[in-house]
Amino acid sequence: IGGGEMIREVRFDGTVFNDAPRKFEAGTPNIAGFAGLGAAVDYLDALGMANVEAREQELLAHLDEELAKVDGLRVYGTAPGKAAVVSFLIEGAHAHDLATLLDIEGVAIRSGQHCAHPLLQWFGIGATCRASLAFYNTHEEVEAFVAALRKVRGLLG
């Protein structure tokens, strides 16, 4: 009934819908995605979800350890047993600028409000960067990400 481009902003005190006609268009269902879902479920079942989770937690532990060594970096969300997703900021850098600089280094992350406007408001920040790991990532990729982060951190002063 809702979603996509329908919503302009979410706040503690309510939702601001987009201008017409977007506010009336929840979007077309992702038919191709539905077709591929069965194959993806079969693939994950063959791997074993416990194996997938263990691998992602292993990679997350490695990433957390490496991020702790980056000066001026703050991680948002450190609950035990969390998913292999890390939201962060570097002191003195806007999330979008940081994402752009990392992109130049060949690292793809997300930046923005991540559909969590009220949470970011509670933290008193406008946006964060988000790095996501999956079972197919490698320890070398974790290290390459952190190396790029350190390089960008050096550019920021």
C-alpha cells in the first residue's frame, strides 16, 4: 500500500508524503525479483543458513577490530549478535562526502538516512555511512575497505 517514492520524509511526529503523482504510486511489484527469489532460497539452503550467519559474523568481527584502529571513526549500533552491517561516521566528514571519496578508491558503501530518520534525529546526526558484509565477502576485502578508509581519513586531515 505504500513505499518507494511515496514518502519524502519520516519524523517522530509524522510522515511527509511526496507531491502528486508520486504520493499515490507505491510502485510496481518487482516481478523479476520474485522470479529470482526461489533460486536464491535454494542456493542459501544448500549453503546452510547457520554457515552463512557464522561466516558473516566472522567477517564482522574482523571489520569491527580493524575499524577500532581508525582515528576519529564512530560506529553507530554495536549490539551483540547484530547483522553484518556497520553504520559509521568519521569526525569532520559529511557522510555523502565520505562515500564519494571511498567510491573514488573503489569502495562502494551507502550514505544517507537509511530509512531511519527518527533514529538519526535521536543521535543528532543528519546521515551516516553504511558498509554491509555478506558471506561471499573476503577478509582481503575487509582489509581493502579499511585501507581505503584510512587513506580517505588522511585526506580529511
